[in-house]
Amino acid sequence: MRRYWTGLAVAAVMVVSGCGLGGADPQGGAAPTAAATGEVKGKVSLQTWALKPKFTTYMESVIAAFEKKYPGTKVEWIDQPPDGYSEKVLNQAASGTLPDVANLPPDFARPLVKQDMLLDVAQVDQKLADDYVAGALDAYKFRGFQGTYGYPWYLNTDVNYWNAELMKKNGLDPAKPPTTFDELVAQARIYKEKSGGKSYLMSRRPELGDLFQAGVKILSDDGKQFVFNTPEAVAVVDKYRAAFKEGLLPRDVLTDTYAGNTKLFNEGTVAWTTAGANYVIDLKTNNPSLVPKTVPSAAMGVPPLYVQGLSISKKSKNPAAAVALARWVTSAENQAKFAHEVSVFPSTKASANDPFFTKSDGTNGGDAKVIAFNSLAKAQVHQPFEVTEAMSKFIRQQIAAALNGEISSKEALDKAVAKCNELLNQ
């Protein structure tokens, strides 16, 4: 599952379409003007997503420091509420009122790139690749378009969390959790035998991320067609199909009313979930008694990468100040201060030397933070940004049918690819 933050709460995001914004140049549009590297002064607007009121003090201090660094500048800070933000951004772009700098996750940036609305910051910032981690920059590079269309801001990834008490009770060693899918299935089988089917180790169905983990290409290099119906993908679904048939997963995992493995973990009815580095902090509120029983470990395979960033309007009347402001907000120093307030991670290479991220305080929450931070070096975006909610829903339906034995894994993936390509080309 792809996750983003609104006000630093993890939330699922609907991919937006880019209709009604004007024409697009598939090669990224005309070269940005020299004004983007000119003198930094004058008014510039910055739009964030659901940071007020919790992070008002932080943002105001960052803005004040920017205005002090660049005398003669004045930042207008606009913070949008969490609901309906994607539609708000599209409306701003269509009406020509997109702020100079806007907080856009890659999903939201992509439709604006298609309509030639965002500045290719790689053309005006020669140190981009030197200062920001490659995976975060790659998130703002889109198939079929040349350029980088955002400064990566804060990042997150997933960590495995295990209920040590349940694992010990059901024949497993929490100090040796599964590190591969095959190990997960093997341990789930032992767990089921010991629990008598009253509890589960595995409790989620496969998604595109699981295919990606197995080395399956999801989308063609040119972004024109989905291609995840390969023999390797069939093998992944077949493994889940066999596990489901064996009763290693809850029966309702395939239904639309399924609560999700994190909720079940919170309730103490399953022994494994995946979540962000701040999960233990949330658990202190949701189920404090579970905190001492929870053990983190690194995500299996390639960790997922979740990205937030700042993009610059190509129609900005003050591009020099906009570039400088985006650079300032996403600088190593300001990102570190932000990450010290909440469990996210900076996208700057310099942050690798910060002991706050690399040394645990000895708690399971501290261990999870270090595991997550170290994972970011190899983390990648698992699901292409071209995938819409309608596509995801259809994929889930077909995989559910395969796991139920209604159709073969190959038929399920063939149908899913055909439908996704139909939606992609509409």
C-alpha cells in the first residue's frame, strides 16, 4: 500500500487526473527562464498540507529564518486542510492560482507535470543530485518526461512489527522473525498448528508491492502499458493462494470489510504487521499493554519508500525566490529539526551523519527508528504513480478471486493487466 502524510498522519491517497489544465509537452516543456536563478527577493507563496496547528511554530520559524537570510523577501504561508487537497491543487492549477511552492506528493505532482505546470528543478539546481538521496529524487521523475519536478522533503518507510508474546506462545522465536516470504509461510504454518487456527501470523493478501518485491516489472519503461502478468507474478499469487487454502490467513482477508492487519495487530489477534517508524508511539495510545510485547525488524526485501516534497509552479512570478524557498525548507538543517519533532526522515544525504537517526535509545521505538532510517538507503517506490484507485480496486478483486479458487492466478493477473491498461489509456 502506498502511504502519504497529511499533517504527518499516514493516509492513503487517491491518484488524481490532470484534465482541463491545458496542453503538455512530453519532454518537459520549454527550458525554465534564467529568472529562476536570479536575485532572491520579493513576495513568494508556500502551500503546505495539514501542518496547522501542530507544526505552526516550526513552519513560522523556518519562514522567519528564510526572510532573514534573504532581506527583502516576504513569504505568504498557506496551509490547506487534509480533506480534498488533491482537488484543491487541480483547481488552483486550472485557474492559474497555484502557489509558487506547493507541497505535492508525487501522485499529485504527476498530473501537473503532464500539463506542463511544474518547473524542472534539475535544470536550475546543479547540486540537486549531490544533496538529496537518489530514491527520493527518483520519485519526482516521471515516465515519458525528462526532468525532476520536486524537491523531496520528508520520507518514511515500513518496518515489520511482531508480537513476541504470541510468537513464543505459538512455537516461534521472536528473535528470529521471517526475513523472506517463504520463511513467513513456513513460520505461519507452525504458528497455525500451535494456535489451532485461533490466531494468525499472516493476515494480508498480496498487492502490487508484493509483485514488485519478487522482481516483477509493473509498468513498461515508457509508461504506456502495465506488464505485471508474468510467470514470476503468477508464482507469487500462487504462493498466497496455497497459503490461503491451507488456512494460514483469516478467511475475511479477501473481503471489502476486512479491518486490516494493523488493526488486528493492535487488538492482539495477529502477530505481525507492517507500519511506519512511529508505530510504537501510536501504539502507546491505541493499546499501551502491547508496547512491551512488540519487536521491530527490517522490512522483507526492498523496503517501500513514501515521499512528500515541494514542487514549484512553472508560472511563478518569482521563480528565484521560489527555488530558494523550496531549497531552504528542505535543507538538511531544517529537515532534521522537523524530523526531531515527528517520526519522519529527511531526504538529504547529509542527514546520514546525524546520530539522532542512527543510534537507538534502547527502546523498541528507538530500534524501529534506526531500522527504518537505515532502510531508506535502499528503499524504492513499489507502486507506479500511474496506478489509480479504480485500478487498485480491480486488482484486489481479481487477486481475491484467485485466492478463493474461483479463477487461476494467471487469469486473475491477465484480467487485471487488461483492465489497468484500459483505464490507463482512457
